[in-house]
Amino acid sequence: MSDITPPTTPPRLLDQLRAKIRLRHYSIRTETQYVHWVRRFILFHGKRHPKDMGGAEVEAFLSHLALEGNVAASTQNQALSALLFLYREVLEQDLPWMEGVVRAKRPARLPVVLSEREVLAVLEKMHDLYGLLARLLYGTRMRVMSRP
């Protein structure tokens, strides 16, 4: 028997990413999404290793998501978070702040407020206990206000 051990290869990038995520006790869903975004980033740039890329490539990928991918702003932010985690925690590199990223548009949220006539029409259709409760809540202004 010999005491010679075969050389070990370092863990693959996505395995390193998973290990760092688990070390910080992120949820399994976060892990899944971060791995997904890092994989898409690598494939977008022709399977180049992220250590050979930097801020310009991250900007190009995020801008592509907004322009051609038509992703929501929250989706683009999730991709950005995954890439920042990769560079800071796994590759231990700081990315320059990315000024040139085209940001996904946030949808305009318009409040929906019924007119007095519309409220009366709704209350007219409600009967029995629910009608009484709705009239009391509306008449006493005790209705619950929900925020988006």
C-alpha cells in the first residue's frame, strides 16, 4: 500500500457557489435561483469563466435581460444579486459599480378607487349578513385599507 493520494481538483464553480450559499443559510429557493442566474450569465457569454469577466460583462447581461428578455425589474434585481454574490463571496472580487446597466421598467401602479355611485351599486347587490357588514364598514369608514 502506498500513501500517495491522487491530486484533488478544486470544486467546480457552481458547487463552490452552492457551498457559500449554504454556509450563509440562504433558502433552497434562493440557492436554486442564484445557480440559475449564474449559469445563464456564463452561457450568455459563450461559456467563459466569470473570473475572466468583470463589470462590463455583467452590465451587458443585465441590459440584455431588460431589453431583449423583457424581464420585470424584480427579476433583473434577482439576477444582479446572484452575480454580486458570485463575485463577492465565491470569486472574492469587487465589481465596479455598473452605471451603464439598462434597468427594467417598473410597472406604474394606479390606485383603484371606486366612485360613490360605484360603491352604492356594489352595496346594492349585497344582501343578508354580508350586505349589512359591508354597509356598516363603508358607512363608518372602518374598512381595511390595503397597500400594494
